[in-house]
Amino acid sequence: MTRRPAATSIRKRVAVATAVAVLAAGTFAAGAGVAGADSGSKGRKSARTITEAQVLGLFDNWNAALRTGDPRKVADLYAKDAVLLPTVSNNVRTDRAEIVDYFEHFLRNKPSGKKIESVVNVLDRDTVIDTGVYEFTLTDPGSGEKSNVKARYTYAYEKQPNGTWLIVNHHSSKMPEG
């Protein structure tokens, strides 16, 4: 695989997103509520330009893209240099082609997700983290049998220069308890 010139940027983003995910998971495990980005900003204008509801709506957009069955529509929600650590693949996906490939396979199961728990951390006006637990209903393409998979997730979003919020890091892992 040929590395893009932005490989250092990707590694840096992965390291930052991983550190943030660990921090967010610790906050989640401690039972803390939504962490605000405004703490310690006395006398300064709030950096919070996106609301918790808007962040949660980004998942709704992603879930709607899944329902289209079009892997390219799902991949459109990821930044050009995004990293996807998917639930049902052993491969780390680091470019659009790899992300499209993952969703070509995943979408065969007609996934429909719902969030069970969410913790939103607004890091600054251009960066947010959404961490929690979601559940997918999957349909076996051969038998039509439905099954549910509960997983932990972390989405890191960055606001793009055009104002669009895109996923820069997405990690999902099946719950270890079953």
C-alpha cells in the first residue's frame, strides 16, 4: 500500500483521537454527564458553536446514509484522511477506497443503528467527540434472519472550512460481554 504524503498527519490524528477516546471512555465510565467546552472560559466568548443535539444529529445523518445502501454516501461523511476502525473487520481503514470497501460488505446486512448511551465532548469550535454505546439490527442476506449487535463507539468530528462536520476518526467494537 502506498502511503499518502499526509501519513504523518494521519498518525498524529490517530494518536490524538485515541488519547481523546481513552479520556472520553474514562469520563463515560465514571458516570460523568456531558463535558462542556466552556469550563474555564471566564471573560472569553464561548467556543461552543455546536450543540449536543447537533452532534447527536450527526449520527442520525450517518445512520440515514447506511439505510440508503450506498457505501459511497456513507463514505461521503468521512474526511479525506479519516481513520475507520470498524466493528466487523480486522483492517484499519485509512482512505476513502478502504472505507467504501468496508461499507460495501457491511451494508449487505442492511444495518440499522440506534444509540443507547452517548457522551458528547465539545473540544473546541471545530472538534467534537461522541462516545458511547449503540446497537445495530442486522439482516442476514441469505436467510433474512435478524440479529442485534451491541457495540461501543467513538466518533471524532472536525468542522471543515465549508462548515460541514465530517468524521475524522471512527472506532467501533463489539461489546465484550456478548
